[in-house]
Amino acid sequence: MTRALTVSIDAMGGDAGPGIVVDALVRALQRHPQVQFLLHGDETQLHALVSKHPKLQGRVSVKHASGRVAMEDKPSHVLRRGRDTSMWHAIDSVKQGEADVAISAGNTGALMAVSMFGLGIVEGISRPAIATIWPTLKGQTIVLDVGANVEASDEQLVDFAVMGEAFAHVIFGLERPTVGILNVGSEEQKGNDAVKGAAQILRNSNLPMAFHGFVEGNDIAKGTVDVVVTDGFTGNIALKTAEGTARLIGAYMRQSLKRSVLGRIGAMVASGALKTLRRKLDPRANAGGIFLGLNGVVVKCHGGADAISFASAMDMAIDMAKANINVRITADRNAMRAAASQAAQA
Amino acid sequence: MTRALTVSIDAMGGDAGPGIVVDALVRALQRHPQVQFLLHGDETQLHALVSKHPKLQGRVSVKHASGRVAMEDKPSHVLRRGRDTSMWHAIDSVKQGEADVAISAGNTGALMAVSMFGLGIVEGISRPAIATIWPTLKGQTIVLDVGANVEASDEQLVDFAVMGEAFAHVIFGLERPTVGILNVGSEEQKGNDAVKGAAQILRNSNLPMAFHGFVEGNDIAKGTVDVVVTDGFTGNIALKTAEGTARLIGAYMRQSLKRSVLGRIGAMVASGALKTLRRKLDPRANAGGIFLGLNGVVVKCHGGADAISFASAMDMAIDMAKANINVRITADRNAMRAAASQAAQA
């Protein structure tokens, strides 16, 4: 690489506007002293924000984009008419080789469509997937797909397993990550044709992973496996159900602690402990959605992202760019295909 | 009814054995002074347990069944060879008109198979579903299907909506329950063909419900609608993911409160409030799975049920028997079919 590692940012994507993006940059600059940043969006607005932070000088460039993708825009509409948007420009910088990774807090469907169109899919992979990192009793588990595909065939689930395994390898440093397929029971005969077919293929594969078989919904938070594979319909619903449950419990907790004088005193005394708890459960510490299977690294921040979560999305994107994840995905997928065709010939 | 309302119980079904069933009976007797109970299982064991509680005399009968269904038995195996089991006998009592409802904490798949075989499906409904009651910010929401069918067509999802609406009506007393279909987004174009087709049918129906459209995973705990409709694959995974999340948060909470002396003192002082919280989140207060769409009421308790949860499953079953839920399901389904064929003719 003749230039420094560069992060391309859709500065107009999130609900909160470019202000939080610039605040996130200030955090990220300190953590990644060698990295350059490219901001796409309204020039006037961005220059005004950037100029407030002298530290950003020489580390951040601004590129003008006149349009922006709205949260309610259909992906097909953005593909036809979105070439002037900050999202399109952010992906295009990666395509043109000006940047190594792209980050956006914008419309997920549009970002996936623009990324697929601009960057293309990794050879040997049929469909990209969105991965997320889930906090567990044992640490962290990767769950994918959480929303790119509303349906997935057995072969596509196998692709997701390959991508998840590669991600666990390069990001968590695991030599042989354990991989499970999300199902309604752990017995072999359970589930629909897609999960049964995928399990069959993975059981006979020689990938650098330990295939665990089926896991159930409660196994995600238990940390039973390092990688949980599912289709984007189920994965998205599981993720949002978990978020809803966490919020419900938080509300219960506030109610019960406020109900009595002793509860209020207890909450005050225990406030340090409760803060630790909140930090562990803070969705802002979560990088959001990681797009896997594209010729380029794209990370999707939550639409409601603040500076903290935007900065952690940058951390993740930078780690992935450094680790060269796609090299491993391609190698594993090809090795698997070769083994399968050898087995078919024998 | 010439005889008293009677509850038929598979006393050998749960992991904990018949002891907790008899303890649950002692609780239920007080709450339902007019109800009779029929226990199916090992005669010697059951008589010994029942004789310890003089209050049970005259309210509980024991019927001998020599076999029991194991948790790992396949439903097809139980259908072929399970006629001597306590589960089969429990359902058969409802079929023979000796009892009005059946309860088991045994193998869910086997219980559904035996129930379908023994009782048959309500006229006009294509497949039964398992419903559960979910605690929410606003109170409670019914979610179905949580595990009877790994796939569901648009028409089947509509059946689930009808059954959920009827359940919300008779159990929660709601005149026009709000109903939503679980999806990956709330916009009309989102999701797979089944959810889009079902939404289309429900939008044009004249059922006594308010069709809300699509809801997302986080809407369940938010209490956005009274009834959430989904296929049994997604519903089962959402339910178990929520359980896993609650357990994870509980573990985090214990860890953070124990970490510091102040946290420990705070937890002691706040222990009353934390107890209230635990009570609200106690899965034992949840009745388990309610089988809807069968010619008879069947309630499935958690396999790991204790006396408290077994007793709340009995409460639910007794309420459903009193309310005659199937009359409403049939009426609503028929009204809907009639309206649809009228619309087709016009």
C-alpha cells in the first residue's frame, strides 16, 4: 500500500446527521494514529464541523456529495437515482481504490444494494450477508445473516458459515472457530430443508472450523458456539427480539428500584455496579452490521448511532481492512468446493 | 355439562416427575374449587403422592398408564407405539369426553402429534399452532406459532391470526385485539412471500380485529400489538433468544452487583426491588405453550416446570375451557371465508 489505510465515510447517513460523525472521528483519530479519513457529504456543513477540531487537520479530507439517501428510500430507487448521494460516493471511493473500507449509518437495504453494485461479490460466494457481534456469557459470538437476505438456501447458509468462520478467525484470532446453525432443536431431524441440507454439507466439509451442528435461540447468548449461522429473516428477528427484551428488562429494573425508598437507596448505593451493567449491555459498544462477502469492507452503523457507536464501527472496519478477511473467505470456499468435487468423483 | 369441569393431566411428562404435578394440584385446588382432576401415570407412585395430601380426596382421580413418553422420543414413534403412555391417556380422556382440557410437561412434538391424532383439527383451520404469552412494557402479548410448524404459508399465517385474535378475545377480554405479522421491517414491500400474502389477506378481511400490519422483533416486548403472528421456526427462535437474553442480563447483573462492596451493600438494600423484578421476569409465571386449533384444549408446560408453573398452566387451561375458545375460532374463520368468496364473486 503506497497510501495510508483510509476509511471512507458516508457523513450524511445517520438520523443524527454529520455532527456525531465528526465527534466519532475525534475519538478514532487517537486510537488509529496511522489512518486517514475521507468524509462524503455536504461540503459547507462538513468543513464547518471539521474546522472546529484542529486535531483533524491533515487527517481528514472532505469530498462533496450533493444528495443523501433517506431512510425510507427503496434500494432500487437509490440504484437508479442515487449516484450523487454521500452513500454512493462513500462506496465508490473503495471501488476506485482511494479507500479501504466504507462506513455508513444510513438505510441498510440501500447500502447493501449500492455496495453489491459498486464492489461486487467475492468469488465463490453466492450472496453477501450482514454479521453482528452478540455479547454472550462467555464473551462474544458472531451471528449472520441478520438482514441481507429474507431467504437462504442450504448452499447460501454454507457460504454464511464460511464467512462467519473467516471473520471469527481474523477478528477474534480463533484457529478453529465453532460454528452452529440456528434451528428449533438440536436433533438432526429438526428444522426446514435449508438448515438440514446445510448441516449435511458442513458435517462433511474439511473447513478450518469445528461444526457443532444445530443450536437454539438461547444458545446465542449462552455462547455455545463462536459463529451462529441463520437466514436474514430469522437473524434479524432474533436480533431485534433480543434488543426488545433488554429494553424491557431495563424498564422493569428502573420501575422496581424506584418503587420503594429502600430500592431507591439501594440503587444509589449500587449505582457503580449498575453502570458497569449498562456499559456491558450498551448497544453503542456494538459495531452494528458488518457486510461480509463483498469485494471491499463495508460496515453499517445503527441508524440511531451516536459518536461512541460510530467510533466502534470504525474500529471494526479498520481491523477488518488490516486483516484482509476476503483472502481467507475465498481460500476456504475454494478449498471446500475442491474437496466436494473430489468426494463426488471418488 | 352434567359433570364438573375436569382437567386431564399427564403426570409423568416433565423432567421433575409426578411430585411437582401433585404439588401443583394442591395449589390449583384452592384457586378452582369446582374443578376435578384426572391424573394419568404410574398408579402406585401417584397414589402414594396423592395420599399425602388429604385435601386432594374427592377432587383427584388416578388412572393407570404403564408407559411414558421420553423427551427424546420421535413423534412418529409415539404415534405408533405410545398408546400405553400417560401422555396418550391424558389426551384420550379429552377425546372420550371424560375431561375438558389436557396438560402435559412432556415432549412438545409428541404432544402435538398425539393431540392432532386424538382430537383432530378445528374445522376451517389448516394447522394447529402453539401460542405463548409474552410479558411486555404494556402488559402481555400473545405470540404464535412458537414451534408447531417449521414453515407456514400465507393462508396458515392467516389461520394463526384468527386463532390469536380469538385467544386475545376470550382470555384477555379484548373486543378488537390488534394483530401484527412479525417481519424484518414495517414497510409493505419487506419480507418473504408468506408474510406479504398473509398481510394482503388480513388487510382486506372483516375480522373482529385491528390489523396493524408488520411488526419487528423489538415490537414484541414493546407491546405494539396484542397478537404477534409468525411461523413456528421464527417464533421458536425468537422465544428462545429472548429467554437467553434475559438469562444473560441476569448473569451480568449478579456479576456487577457482586464486584464491589458498595454493589453488594446496594444489592442487599435493594433486594426487595430486585425480588419484584425477578417475579415479573419469572418464566414459571408463564403458562408455557397453548395449543390452538385442536378440537379440545391442550396446554404444554415447560419440560423443566416446577409446581408454580404447572399450576399456572392449569389456570390457563381452565380459563380456556370455560371460555369455549373454539366456538369463536370457527365462527371467525367461517365469516372470513364467506366474505372472501363474496368478494371473489363481486
